[in-house]
Amino acid sequence: MSGENEAISKMAKYVSDELFSWFKWKRVELQNFNFACVKQAGHAPAKAAEHTHPVDAVFYYHDPYQNRDVFLNTDLKSYAKGSITVAKILPALRSLAQAIDCARVSEEWHDRYVPHDSAYEVRGLLFVYNHDNEYDKSFYDLLFEPINGRGSKEPKQVKLEALPIADGQSIHIYEPQLISYLSSLVVDAARLHKNGTFPETEYEFVYPEMRLHKTSGEKFSRAATVEMLAGPYLIIRHDKVIKYNERSGAPEDRYPEGYVIYYHRSGSSAEEFAYFLDILSGFQILDGGHKIRVRMIHHEPASDPKSNFKRAINNYAQEWGFDKYKLERLREIEFELVEMTKYSFSQTPLAWERQ
């Protein structure tokens, strides 16, 4: 195995074992294999030899709303700060779009990565990891920076709509800040578990029952979808936390059932949090006597988000005419700001780069 392929294999293992597995994703063991292009006339018309598409890793989970598996043909990138440029990202997106276009109809890809014949969907995932933990720019602003085109003296504006993404095709981007947020979330949940206030496995990602969308699958086996992980909040419900007491030799209750909600916005105003409370109310999470913990993780948090959250509670209660009991119920919500950690998947450097 070449050094680059070995690094990709390590990255896939770290991502699946240390990050995505906590969100209950699975990884197909077979990885880092190319598959034959079935649309070479459109994808590589000038190429004489057989064209192939790369597959670094394939992750999958069951979508409880769509009641089908989602397979993510994943392109794993590990870049230093100065190497994260539009000139690197655009070719990666173009290559991934073509790979998904073929994967959706390729028998070779299906036979290799899909372990069953039930309903499924193939999507793309571009995973851009910053291995030196120094990238502090807006990744999506980067995509709109001008780029030098072939035969052009002046940089031209990038047109994302020109990417060869077919109708009905989806490509997701997990960029450095989002990866840092998800990594920080997993580290924080492990800390809560160590303190005896969060279970090891018996937790569920909350999917509210919608009028047009009903959920499927056993609640504790449901994964968090790729869209959910990139959203402004992640709602997790857990049962009562029970721990084994080594001294007495018996199980004991450590923490009551409730919700841990990871909030991924800056918390810059009371109005922002009032909208968030209204969402929780619509999901009926504010009802009952269970514990509610809001844990905010953001790379640029506001100067005093906790005060903004308290003001939002008072304003929200006043707007809806809540009585003293309901106001106290809202004030029982625990709010904590969790520091964004500079997390590395391994002490072994993963300083590899490629187009």
C-alpha cells in the first residue's frame, strides 16, 4: 500500500471510529478502491485508457424519515491551513460529482458497497480536515473567491452552478469548522458520560413526528443524518443514567432522563434564542418535568450568550403569558458554553494532500 493510500485508510478509520460512529453511522470495511467509470464519454472523453473514480470510504446510515439507507461515497481530504484553497476544493467537488453520477448506476459500485437489496440512495461527502488546526476563515466564502482559469490573465469568479451535479444528486461538504464542532461535541458527550450524567449507548437523536413524515426504526439505533449534523442544533434524548456501583455491587441511578441539546450558533441576541425556544416548544420538549441541558458550541460565540439566553426566557414567557410555574420550568433549563476544542484524530500526523 502506498503512503498516500495508507494515510487515507488511517483517516477513514479515525473518522469512523472516533467521530461518525458516535452518531451511529457505519462504514463499509472495503475502502480506498477505484471503480470503473460507466459514463466515460461525458466524464473523460479525451482519455484513451479506461477511466475510474476514486472511493476513499463509504459511510451509511438509515434515514428514519425516508425509510431507506443513505450511502455516502466519501472523499477524505487532509490539508494544512495554506492548502485549503478554491483551486483545491473545486476539482475535488467536480471529481466527486462525477463519481456519484456513476455510483448511482454502477453495478460494480453496488456489488462492492451495498450489503442488501433494500431501498437506498447514493450521495457524495467531501470531508475537508485541517490537520494543523490553524484554518480560521469562512470556508464557504472561499468558494466564491476568483480563480485563475486556463488561458486567462485575469481571475474569474467561480460559478458553482457549473459543477457537473446531476438532477436529484446531493453532495455534502464537511469543512474544518463543522468538523471541529462535531469533534468537540463527541468529546463533550464523553466527558458527560465520565461524570455519570450521560449514557454510553442508550441515547437517541430526536426526530419529531411530522404530518407528512413519520419515523421508522428502533429509536436508540437511529443515526443522526448528514443534514442534522450540519444543522443549528442537535437534540438528543436519553433515558435515566444507571451506573454500576463497584463498592455495593449493584446498579444505581446517577442522573434523570432528559434532553441534551447541542446548539451551534453564536448566541448573539435574545431574539435568536427566543426562536430556538419556540422550536423546542413546537417539538413539545419544554413540556413535562425531564431535565433539559443546552450546550452551546461555536467557533465565534457571542460575548455573553448565557445572558442572552436568560433574557430570551423572560421575553418568551412574557410574550406567551406563561404563569409562574411555566416560567420557573424554563429557568430550570441548564445552559453551558462548551469550548471548541482543537481536536486531532490521532497523534500520528496526517499531513497528506492531493487533488
